[in-house]
Amino acid sequence: MRFTQLFAPTLRDAPSEAELISHKLLLRGGFIRPLASGVYSYLPLGVRVLNKISDILRDEMNGIGGTEFLMPSLLPRTLLEESGRDRTDVLFTVPERDYFLGFTHEEVITSIARSDIQSYKQLPFLPYQIQTKFRNEARPRGGLVRVREFLMLDAYSFDRDEPSCELAYSHVRGAFARMFVRCGLSAFPVEADSGAIGGSQSEEFMVLSDDGEDTVLRCDKTGYAANAERCEAVPMPAEDPEASVPAIEQVATPDVSTIEDVAAFLDVPATRLIKTLIVTAPGGTPVVALVRGDRELNEAKLAKLLGGPSPLADAALVEKVTGAPVGFAGPVSLKLPVRVIADREVALVRDGVTGANVADAHLVHVLPGRDFPQPEYFDLRTAVAGDVSPADPEGRLSTERGIEVGHVFNFGTKYSASMGATFTDETGKSQLMQGGSYGVGVSRTMAAAIEHHHDAAGMLWPISIAPFEVVVVLVDAKNDAQREAAESLHTSLLAAGIDVLLDDRDERPGVKFKDADLIGFPVKVVVGKSLLEGTVEVSLRRDSSSKEAVAVADMAAHVDGLVKGLKAELSF
Ligand code: ATP
Ligand code: MG
């Protein structure tokens, strides 16, 4: 391939709205161009990377018995009604036709399985596809990290029973782990919330990055790691459990309503405050949720408990439930007989402080169980660094930021039950299929790879997913000897099966060198003045000290050796 035919418009500076390094470099390198918020075109360099990641995914999926499909992007509303996912918040609708744009394809593949699979003999079944997904993300960000239209590998497993479903899950998990290694990414699985897809067993593959949107908690004693949405929060008592508690008392707290202000005003630590949040459960029912003042209520845990997203109630509902304006709610003497749930740590609060359900007043010396009925206790807070690890009482948790690049779910009979996907076993009995679903963000993986592999000059692609493995820089396009040598190297490398780009542009050498570093070709061959001494200059992008003069006669074999060596680092 020649640069003059490629279409790779590089930019000196990234547009100011780009924050993540991958976003900046993909724009500057001419890999992508924005069309609308969270919507991008892939230019040829970008397409080449997507294709390489996709090929590795195909290879790994085929290796575990996967079989490739291509399902439609238009999903009829009636299909999603079967599983109840027609109200999922990220759905794009095509109203005049009553379609949704495909965001994931459990319903489509389940509809195929239920009509075409009758017997246990047709199981296991492991279909996958690599296809564009649409999600109406509220806040697209970071270039390809969170977009409204993206490329995903989605795979689905159908099995006859739980053990074989678990086996399929572990096969796909292994295939994903190998695929990330082959792409040059250190991604590791963490326990995850199963979100809109539902189900029981779920792990996400995370790539650590300070700019990641996910928080990962890791135990320092065991290999346990979990997404903060999911990580069990072990109660950490802050008070002496034996301390005696004086009688409850109401105190005036004029205009003092936030946790920080109340703690400061009453001179008590936030650990003694009982934060009282009125949330709206699915269906509109108010529920009172209690967490310690220094803790955060975990939305994912709350949603799981209440059966769906449960946002904070509006001021009118808060007033109806508590009889007081927002900021003075507490579990003592609520106005409505509502369900009260609490994080387990609240049970350990002694001599607590809560809102009095009266404007400008709080209650002090509050004791759960004495001053208000024991609520229903659950794990409802978000775990934080320093917490005791749920995996080992001796272990402590630390936090890191991560980008989720893949997700594996075992959801059992969730879709087969709602959609009626059954098969007949050996005894002639009808059984529900056991299922799982698995996804890798192909475009997000591309961005994550850059987040990991870049320097001040540009991208540093792992060779397996680089848009080209080698660039041959023809320094002076008007110099016949240089052109001839560069052309001949280009031809021999192509013949050796190497993915090579010949930079044949009539540009200043400085421009070509800058672009080579920006685009990040793993191997660079410079055909320039040294040709007079019978050599070309070969170097690795990742190591500027690797530069060496190679005799023209040896150059093709030498480059071939370098490429093979780099590839071997990323293979099994
Ligand atoms: P997130 O929590 O980041 O919104 P998700 O958990 O909703 O993602 P899944 O349904 O698990 O996403 O999708 C599988 C994979 O698809 C994710 O692991 C991620 O790599 C990718 N992905 C999901 N949403 C997006 C998006 N908006 N833009 C780019 N890639 C995405
Ligand atoms: Mg996910």
C-alpha cells in the first residue's frame, strides 16, 4: 500500500474538545473523524485496526467452537417486548416503523434458537457476530471509548444444562483473555454487575487507565477484583458497640442540611450521621434508603435489590414521605408507611444523628432499633479503598480506574424462559436452554490500546493490531535510486506477507518522520542518503536506540525477522 493512495490526513494539533489521549491521537493520526456527538467515521487506518482486532476475535471464537452470524440492526419492538427490554434506557427508536436500533442481540439469537433448535443433539450452540451496535448514551466521551454507534463482538451460548453453560462461559472467558493478550493489552477480569442484561455470573475485562470511567477494587491478599458497582462492602464499625447512648433529642439546625454542614455544626464525625435518601423504585413507589454519613449509596446494588433503576425522589415526594423539605429526612417518625432499607453498617451506628423530618431540625443520640424500627439490612454502600476485602478478612481493598473492554455473562434461563426457547432431552422431556452472552467493544479496544501504548510523539501500536506492520519512508521521492530501493523493499516485504506501507509522498522528510511516529508503525525503514553507502536505516517505534544501518541486500530479510520477533511476543 502507498501513502499517496491511502487517505490518512494527519493533523498537527488535536481539536480542543478531545480530552483522552486516544481521542487526540486517533484524530491527529487520521484514523477517525467525528460526524455528530458519539458518532464517528473510520478512515482507512482506523478500519485496518478494527479489522485486525476483529480477525483475532474471530480466530479465538472459532477456536472454541464459535460460529459466525450477522444479525440485523433493526429490531422490531414486538421482539424486545418478549424479554421486557423494550424500555431499556439506551435504546434508539425508529418510531415511524416501530423498530429499535440493535444495542445487543440476545432476543434475535434466542428467536433463531427457539425456532431452529429442537433437540439436545443440536447443543451446545455458540454463535457470534461482529457488528455495529447503537446505544443512546447520555454522555458520549473520549472519542471511541463511549460512543453512540460502535463495533462489538457479541457472542451467545446455548446449552442443555448449567454445567455445560458454565463450561461455555469459561471457554469464552479464556478466548477473550487470549484475545486481549494477542492485541497487546493487559486486560483482567473483575466481578461485575450484570446490568440491563440481567443474570447471575458476570465479569468484566478491565484495562487500567487513570481516565477510565470504572472503579476497580482489588484485594491485596488474594486475586479478587471487582467493579465498584458490584464489590461487596464489608461493614466497617466506626463506634464502640458497647457505648451507652443517651435519650434521643431534637436540636435546631437552621439552614444546615448537607452531611458536611450537619457534621460541622453539631461537631460529630460523619460516621455518626445516618444519611436518609428517598428513592423512587420502579413503578414509582418511594423507598427510604439509609447509609452512614461518610458512605455512598450504590446505585447498582440498589437497582438490583429494587428490581430496576431507582433514582432519588423529587422534592414533592420527599416532602410527602417525610413531612419536611429536602435535607431534613430521617428514619424516625416518617409520615408514610414506606419500606425502609439500610446498608448493614447503619446497624453499627451508635449515638447517631439524622434529619428530624421537620424543617431546620435534626435528631441526636439516635440508636437504630431503639428509636426507629430495625430496617431491612443489605449490602447497599459502595466499597472504598481501605475496606476489609470480601475475599479475605486479612486483606484490604485498593482502588484503580479502568476501561471496560469486554464483558461475560451467564444468565441461565433468563431469555429462554421469557421467549420460550426449549429443546427436547434424551428422555423426550422439554427443557429450557441455558444461556450466556459475551461482548468485546472492538472500537473501544482500539482506544484502550492507545491509552496504554503511546508517547509524546504519537501511538505505539502492538504489531498485531497496527494499521501497518512496517513503514518504508522514501526520504526523497524525486531521487531515482532511493525510489527504486524503496519500491523494491516494498515489493519484497509484500511478497513475504508483511503488511507494509510505502510513504511515497512528495513531502519534506520531517513531515514523513513525524507522521510515522504519530501513526505508530512498529517498524520503520528509512531509505535516504545512507543508500550511497549501500544501507538503509531500520528502527523500532518503541525504542529509538534500536536504530541500525542494514545493508540493502539484507534489508528484506532483516525486516522480516524483526516483524516475526515482535509478533512472537504477542502469541501463545
Ligand atoms: P458500559 O458500562 O461501559 O456502558 P456496558 O456494560 O453497557 O458498557 P456491555 O453491554 O457489557 O456494555 O457491552 C459489551 C462491550 O461493548 C463493553 O465491554 C464495551 O467494551 C463495549 N461498549 C459498550 N458500550 C459502549 C459504548 N457506548 N461505546 C463503545 N463501546 C461500548
Ligand atoms: Mg458491560
